[in-house]
Amino acid sequence: MAPRTPPLPGPAVGWVFHPFLRRHLTGPDHPERPERLDAIRDALERSGLLGRLVPLRFGPATFEDLTLVHEPAYVDLLRMACEHGFGFIGEPETRICPESFDAAALAAGGVLAACDAVMEGRVRRAFCAVRPPGHHAEPDRAMGFCLINHVAVAAEHLRRRRGVERVAVVDLDVHHGNGTQKAFEDRDDVLYVSIHEHPLTLKYPGTGYPGETGRGPGRGFTLNLCVPHGADLSDYRRALHDRVIPALERFGPGFLLVSAGFDAGRTEPLAHVNLAPADFGRITRELVRAAEDLCAGRVVSVLEGGYDLGSLGPCAVEHVRALLGPGEAPGG
């Protein structure tokens, strides 16, 4: 059982961000670009929320950290591919540069530091504005702009090192998190829940059908909820109320990790879902309420997708506003 840390009296939310993460360069035509972090940070500063967050100190994840989930040979391959100046790894869209491995390791280290800060009671929740994203990265391969699966590494860190018996991951990215599912599909101690556009209309990564529920002892601990082309907040609320929250209640997690993809927004170029920025706040509030009831409010949220720079910042603002607590008034 996870050690019970008394919750802090205030809604302290940790903030994981580092300018070095901009140095993962993908090229001017690539949607996963350094300016994504600028858009989030600038929007939080303009909203007045940035000053209310608790900056967390962190360093890069170690080889031992990364191989909690990833195959050692893959971690070595990724590092060498970056060092030798390869332009991509796994598939042409998953671009790398000489500093990409260091950026991905630093991003993973930031997520681990956030989990530790929550477990130790230094903050109640945390938001990790990190890149490259992670949820498509499988234990032995890079995919979909993702090199290291930060959320999966964090879940295994919480299980093995922090004594959390059950960890839940809720993935809000509009694309299915095939990498996170792959890491835990045969396990009953990590619940993976993904709400994403149906793979019949959003072809990448080609997984995440409702019939994918886990394997062996993990059967029933993977929950894929597909929303239709053109889905809006009502579809997400239905999924949350009818499926996600009941699944979390049955599972009884000691910690909640959120893969916070903001690419289900209505202006996003890579999908067909119609959420407004304020909708991300409403969805986040539902998850925070569940975490308060189930796991002393322990939530760490990790940036995944979200590529329209005009909407990414407002979406992140509403998400962070909800992480700060129920007393925060929602945006427009």
C-alpha cells in the first residue's frame, strides 16, 4: 500500500519546465516544435497562473530510470542515433537531432521529479510541460514524435520504487497511446484508460479499438474509449461518467497519471474532435475530483500532443486552472 502523505492545506501544484527541452529540433515544417512550450509558458504567465505554480528542480532520467520500461538496447540505439546525427528514428516523422536524447531524458527526469514531489507531499499535483511527447513510444521503438514514454516510466517508478500498489493512467490525447498500452497490457497493477478519436477515422497509430482490453492477467485493465469524428464535450462527459470514473473507482489507484494531450481541440490540424479550451478544464476537474476521492488527490499531468499554437496555450491554462482546485473559476 502506498504510504499515506497528508494532503497539503493549499492547492499547491508543481511546475516542470526547462528551456533545454526546446533544443529537441524537428525542423520548421514539423508540428511537434519547440514553440509549443513557449505557447504554454506565455499563456500561463499572461493568465497569472504561472506565478502560483511551484517550480520543481530536476535532472535527466538515468539509464536505470529509462530501462524501467524501455529495452536497454533501444535506449542505447536512441542515444547513438542522436549522437551520430541521424535525422529520424523508427519512422520519418519521428525526427531527432544531436540533443534529442538529452532532451527526452531530461523530460522523463522532470516527470519522475514531479511524482516524487507529490508522493513526498511537497505539492499536491503537478503539470509537466515537457517535450518530446511520450505516449506512442513502445518499450523497444520510437513512434509518433515520441522517443521515451515518460508516463510509462513514471508509472513503473511509482510501482517499484515508491510503493504504490496500483497506478492509473488516463490518456486524453486524441490519438491512442499505443506505447503506454503496450507497456502494461499484461499487468493488473496499472490501469490504462484512453479516450481518443476512433481509429477508423483517425488512422494513426492504428490501435485503440474497444476490443483491446489487455492480455492474460492484464485482461480488463486496458480501457479504450473511442469518440466519433466530430465529437464534443458531451461525448467526453458521457465517457467520463459512464466508463472512466467507474473504472477508476473499481481499480482504486494510489496515484493518477494523466497523459495531457490537447490535440482534441477544434482547431487542431491532425484530428477531427471539437473541444474548446474550457472543455479541457471541465474534463480535468472531473479527474481531479475522482483523485481526491480515491488517492488523496495525487495527480501528475504530462504534456503529450497539441500542435495548434493558437489554442495550445489556452487549453493548458484551463487544464492548470483545474489542477489548482475546485475554487478556481473556469475560463470562457
